[in-house]
Amino acid sequence: MPNDDYRGRLAPSPTGLLHLGHAATFWTAYQRAKRHGGTLLFRNEDLDPQRSKQEYVDAMIEDLAWLGIEWTPPIVVQSERIALYRAAFERLVATGLAYACTCSRKDLAQMMQAPHEDTDDEPVYSGRCRPAPGSTPQSLQPGVNYRLRVPDGESISFPDGNLGTQTFVAGRDFGDFLIWRKDGLPSYQLACVVDDADMRITEVVRGADLLKSTARQILLQRALDLPTPAYFHMQLLRDEQGVRLAKRHDALAIRTLRQQGLTPAEVLRMIPSNIGS
């Protein structure tokens, strides 16, 4: 029987073919679950209705299984869990921790500051729509974005199993961030936090481009009184020009390498081995 003290997860999004960078992350997640005698779950992060496609769902399941990665069914599908995310979102609004943001794309573009590094996924928000401190919690408004108010100046530190202690300062390294979209869907940050807690995940293995997302998610976990899992962030794989791998790197897609006749063992030898302790 698996050791339920360790629960990891694979969490690909079906917006393109998985590449060698994904293989490295998901193989590491699999090996760490095996090393701890634990359970590995699979989550299909399909909350981008414009880019998510069934052909990519099928490909990511087939490609990861081809590599020899095993997980415990069933597969969790985010698009089937909107009610869970909505309940968490409404709780944040009711407690005054989240507020409506009516800034247009043009407004946001004019306010954007340059990201502090090329892995920052969301520029620091100016606070234009942030209510004054002590304001009465807002009533829900349809058709607008919602942001989480971060505690400006507060340091969020967490021990990373691969990269060591990481520290970010709210309001400096990241600002009030999106948690609910005006199209009625949760942001990546909120959905991830709700799912990791609901799936009882004890360790998250993912790329170092999500380090700041981890700090944001820790704030959400605190706001929702949810547990914080352990984290293991991996250095990103890069191509010959030093550009980090993305789904546009079709030549390094797992599917492409399969079609070229490589074996799973040959693909795995192309990625660095670092599964930690």
C-alpha cells in the first residue's frame, strides 16, 4: 500500500505538446513519490478555454505513460471543479481580502512595470482599484476581475527542497494578484491552491519559474486556512541559445522525440537527474 504521508502530483496543462522540460519535472515528481513510497496524482489543468484541446490531453497522458511515469487514478479535471474554486473566491471577497478590479487592458498596459526577472509571470499591480484599508467588504460583481490584497512589506519565506530557502516581499516582488477572471473562471493561483489542498498534496514539484507563484499561493493558503505543502522547484531546461524550453520548441517535444524513434531511456538520458532526498 502507498504511504499516504507523501502525496505528489503531475499538473500539466493541455495547451500544447509536452517537451523535455516537462519530462524532467514530471519524471522527478514520479521518482520522488517512489522514493517516499507515496502516491502520485494527475491533474489536468484545462482552465484556458481558448488554448486547451482534447488532442493535447490525449498526447500528454500518452507521452507521460510512454516515459514510464505511473500515477494513481482517476485524473482530476479542473474544468469540472469550478464550484470548488467559486466557493473559495466568494469567501475571500466576503472577508474583504479580495476586491474587484475594473482596469481595462489599456489601463493595465499603462501601469505595467518591467518584471524583475524573466521568470516573473505577472507585473506588480499599481493598486489603482484597491479599496482603502478598513473598507466594507464588497458585494460580488459579475463580469470583472478580482485581485487578492497582499500585505505590503511582508516577507514570505519557504524552504525549497532543491533550491534552498526562498524569500519574497509582498508589494515589492509581486503585488495584488488576480484570483478570479471576469469570464467566470479562477486564476491559476486560486485553482492550484484549492486543488492541492483538496487532493491533500504534501509536496509540489515544479519549475523555478513558479517560485513567485509559490509565495502568492502561500498567502492564499493562509487566507483560506489551508495547509502549505512542501516545495521542490527545478532549474529550467534551456535550448542551445539559452532560451528556456516552452511548448513552441516542437523539436524537443516528447511526441516529436518519440516519432524520431528514441526510446524512453534515451529521452530520459537527455535530462539532468536531480530528485533530491
